[in-house]
Amino acid sequence: MSEPPASRPWPTITVCLCTRDRPGYVRDCLAGLAVQTADPARYDILIVDSGSSGTTPALLAAMVAQQGNARLIRVDEPGISRARNAGAAAARGDYIAYIDDDAIAAPDWVAQMLCAITGTGGVPALIGGRILPLWETPLPGWWPARLRGVLSIIETEGRGPYRGKSVPVGLEPYGANMVVHVATMRSVGGFATGIGRNGRVPLSDEDVQLAWRLQDAGYAVHFDSRIIVHHQIQAARLTPDWLLSRMYWQGASTVMTRRLLGEHGGVWRSLPRRLSVVLLFLPAALLPRRSARLLALRWRLAYSLGFVRAALAGLNA
């Protein structure tokens, strides 16, 4: 790890792990954080318990007690955006590095973040990294190749500003592996609490919405593939039923994100196409949700149904 310019001291990082009733994954995540190669003085660990129940709070407290540089806070109202905002409010570092509870950081994860932060020539507001899969069961052959990303997988290599020429079109940051400048994040209000996972409603894109809001405000928002975590892909997600539900809520999330960014016109311009998909593919909805037949049509139908519902019914953003 090279030293930063003399005029710039090393930044400090608070690693933030938000969780709800998944102590087994938290244990694996903390094991990865326990073997980081970075100087322990450069980072601390913050676990945000997002309203866990039963024995989970006690299990989390016991795990934190065994990790010397970790602490635990609790947010009683569920919702990933609320939990992440609470983490930013309690952060001690200059930056906050978000990692999902089912992700395992590469040993040089923190070290590579420090290099990326100090090597941009300025004060980056947000840097996203790679998210490589750890399969609990092999990916089914019927899974659409273009939808690996809905499993929070980013396999792209390289670095550069998002929505720029040096990274692929459509590449977006995911909160499973993302580091954000705390003061800048607070200045724009943090994550929007109307989107993101909230109980059993699998809305998403709270991370994308924050990144584009920062970038649109003139802040540096970058991708750097040297920053790597390994995401444990749950076997329960590798079913047609889960994929169709995920795509439905992704359609709704897309509408809500565009509205939060002030892109109302884009929603209405896309609506005729989405309505056409619904009308053309609606008979495919008669197939059992557990079936993989005609999935290329059905996931597009599910996405369009979510989009149309959010556009016309005015889901709260």
C-alpha cells in the first residue's frame, strides 16, 4: 500500500455492516474483517442491528465483544436505508464503507479502499467496487445471463467515473461494496428512506440513487475493481419465483429512483413501451411461478408490471 501525498494524511474508515436476523452471515462477514491487511488504526467496525428479534441481538453483542475494534448500535424501525443512515450518523471515520452482512471482504479490502481514496487526486464522494459470487448452490442453467446483476454481482474490471467512458454503460454501484465520504453524504441527506429493502418489500436502488445524486451535484463518484468483496448467493434466491418477484420490484424501484432524481419525464416516456410489454406478454403470467418456461418473456413482463404500477399508482417515494 503506497503512501498518500505528503499534503494528504491517510483517511480513516468506518466499516458499516447492517443486518437483520442473520447472525450466521454476520459471523462470516466479521471473520473476513478480522484478517484485513490494513493498519487497524485506519478503520473501525460498526454493526447496525436493524430491528432484529429473538436471540439475534444477544448473538450480535457477543460477536462484537470478541472483535476488538467493533461496536454495535440498534435501529428499531426496519429498513436498509434507515440503518445505513444511522451508520453514517454514528461513523467515526472520514469515510464509511458499506458491506452487506452476507458478503465477505477480501483481505486487502480496506487497504485497497484507502489507496483508491488517496489516489483520485481529490476527495471522492463515493467509490464502488467489485462483488464476486460465492454460490451456496450452483447457478441454474436457466438463469438469464444478463440478470446476474440482480444477485448483487459486479464482475467488471477497471476503474473510472461512473457513467463515463472508462467504465461500461449501465454499471451501477451496489451498497454491498461501497465507500462514501461521510461529511458529503450527510450534506445531501444520506439514503432516501422511501426506497431500499424495508421489511418484506424488496425495493432497491437506494445506493444508485445516492450515487447519482452526488454525481449530479458535482462530486466525484468512481468505480474501482481493486476493491473486492465476495457475496454469498443464497440458494433460496435461485428460483424462478424469486427472480420474477425481484424483477417486479426492480421495475417499481426504477420509477421511484427516477422520480427522486427529478427525472419525471423519463418515467412517462418509458411508460408506453412498458405498457406494450404488459399487453403482449400477459398470457405468460398464467404459467406457474415455479416454472422456468418462457422465463425470458416472464421476467420482462414482471419488470414492466412493477414499472407500470409504480408509474400509474404513484407509489410513495
